[in-house]
Amino acid sequence: MPNGTDLLNSSQLRKRSMQAAEF
């Protein structure tokens, strides 16, 4: 089962990747 921290990290990584794609 995925930990809450893993879910938070994945969401943060997605946001970072999206922001990086905007540049």
C-alpha cells in the first residue's frame, strides 16, 4: 500500500514536471 508521503511526493513531482514543461 502506498504511503501518504509517497502520494504527496508524486503530486509534488507532477506539479514540478508541469511547471518545468511550461518553461
